[in-house]
Amino acid sequence: MKYPIYFVSDSHFRMTYDHKEKVRRQKLFNLFSEIKSTGGTLIIGGDFFDFWFDYNFVSPKSYSDIFENLESLRHNGIEIHYVVGNHDYWDFGYFTKKFGAIVHKTDFEFEVDNKKILVTHGDGILKRDNGYRFMKKVIRSKISIFLFKILHPDWGCALANFVSKTSNEQCRTFGNQDEMLEELVQFAKGKWAEGYDTVLMGHYHQTGIFSEDNHKLIHLGDWLKHLTLTKLDENGWTQESYGK
């Protein structure tokens, strides 16, 4: 894997295109221009789109500029890894065909400089997420995918857009902040015990790098509020709010 390695997560790019959405996208495209100039690798930590369902050759027109910029990265030799999240799990090959992504339906692990790194979207980790873990199995089942696929794409996207609007804030509320963060640290410690040096986690829209005994838990933030860019190069890990 080539340095520098860039990580972004939880962009939640929407099918509705207003001024705020335009500004967010332009900042991401500025980052893409930087990546093309430096070379390296891009890793997307999930929920890049607020909704994605692969209808083969049909995609929302409002995503066209995003796909064009991702294609441009590919044409400039940038390797792209895409860890799917709970909003964009339903890719069945389009991302690979369109912009050459290496798609990871589960956690993504790799080694660099003899360090073992794990990238997880993170949904369903919290102990109280029993209901969500059950629903996750249901909506990812072959039957559910088949039923959604027979909907006309316009109806499917409209339904997803409605659900996204009604649950947008609720889905980012995870109860007591301190308890949640402690539980995520305990999850990371379990992975450290399995031999991972660094765990990178999305979904919870948290930022920061937590270090303990030469191990790290890195929260990947989001591209809604924080514009979080995490980067690994020869000098180590950094995190910033990009373009702020």
C-alpha cells in the first residue's frame, strides 16, 4: 500500500443538492486534487453516500460529480479501498466498475511497515445495539435485497431519501457520550489483543486519536460537521479538519 494513506468516512452525501451540499463536495474534491498531486491511497470508511443501492446501470444524477471525481483519482493511479457502511452496503459491483474501488463488505485489514491495521465502519458494536444487529441481518438478506431491487429506482431512491430525512439526527445519537466512547475503547482493546496495532472506526462521527501502550484507536469523524481527514505517512498519523 502506497503512502500517503488518506482516510475519510461518513460523508453522507445526499441525493438533494443544496448550497451546503455543494460546499461539502467542493472541499472533498479539493482534497482529491491534493491526493492526485501526492499519489498514495484513499480508504473510505463507509457511509460515503447517505443512501446507495446498486441498480446496475442506474445511479442518481445528483451523484454524478462525485463519481467523476472518483474516476479521476483512479485514472491518476490512486488505489481506492471502500469499506461499506450501514447506508451504502448495497453495492453489487458498481463501485468497482465505475471507479475501480476495492470494496470490503466486512472490516478491512492490512499491514504497513510491520504494523497491523484494522478499518471498521463500526455499526452494531455497542452492546445495546441488539435491535439494530437484528435489523442489519434482515435488510441485508437476499430476500430483502430482491424485494427492494424490484422497486423502480425512482421509488427506491425516494423512499430512502424520506427515511434518511426522518432518521437523520436520530441515527447519530448514541446515548451517553462517555459510556459510548469507553465501550469503543474496550472494543479496540480486544482487537489490540488479537494483534492489531491500530483500529480505525467510523459510524459514530467522533474524532480524535486515542493511544495506549503503542496501540491506537482512531475515530474517523465525518464530512458533515468535522470535515475529518486522517492521514498516515512516513512520519506517522495525523488528523485535521480539512479546509477549515
